[in-house]
Amino acid sequence: MGAELRSRVGDEFRAEAEAEERAVAALRVRQRSLTDVAVELMHRGDHVALSIGETTVTGRLTHVASDLATLATASGATLHVRLGTPIVISHHPGSRGGRGRSRDPMGYESFLAGLRALSLSRARVRIETPGPAQGITGLISAVAVDHVLFQAGNTEWFIPMDAVWGIWE
């Protein structure tokens, strides 16, 4: 009888502990931000897909900052996306393709910082926005208070900052 009672009490404690662990895990999931999720996927080295509208790009996250995720594609291209735009991140559990990474020490601190650095470098980039400026290639001439001045050939584009969701280097 004593062994049965101890077993029953042990089972109750075990069930209670498991229920508490599930509750803590659920709370942890609810408290994560999209940046937190991107950091976790980056550190694990998971293959991910970033989607906005009809556009989907796959690769590995190489840098994540406050509102920025940098994706390296299999072809060697680099895409910087602004988290907080209607970006959807997806991955398949078990899709790890190699070692995880730490944040790139040379990575930008924010999407805005990346735009400013690319403007100063005068590097040719492809800008991603909804609408007519989608996928144009040129130079970021200036990063203003609420818009980006983008030069593509002989055309100047004044693109609202909130409309820019990605930059290809």
C-alpha cells in the first residue's frame, strides 16, 4: 500500500510539473517578437523563406537587428528586409543546412542604418517596394526624414520610407 501511495503521489507531481512546463513554453512563444524568432532561426542555421505579396526568397539569415533581417541566398545574393513590413518568415522544422551563425559584426544596426550606409557607399542596389518602383536598380541618393531618394538611370524616385521593404546588394 505504501509503494502504491508513493507511486500515485509521484505521478501527480510529475503530471503537475509537465503541465507547468507546457504553460511556461506557451507563454514564452506568446512573448516572442518577430525579431526574436529571426534571431533564433539565424542561430540555428535554418533555411528560411521570406515572403511579401507574391515574392518569396529563400536562404539563410546571416544577421538580425532590431528591425532588420539579412538573408543570404544560395546564389550568393544578399537581401536586407525591414521587419515590421508585411514580411512572412517560414521554415520547415529540421531544415537546418549547416552551422548556425552569430550576428554579423559588420551587419547594420537597423534597416535605416543600412539604407544610410548604402547611400554613402554609392553601391548599386535593387530596391523592393510595392507598386511602380518594385525591383528597380540604381543608387540610393539620399535617405531623408520620411522617404528615400532613389536614382535609377535618368529617373529620380521619391519612395516613402514605409514602402521600402527590402534592398538587394
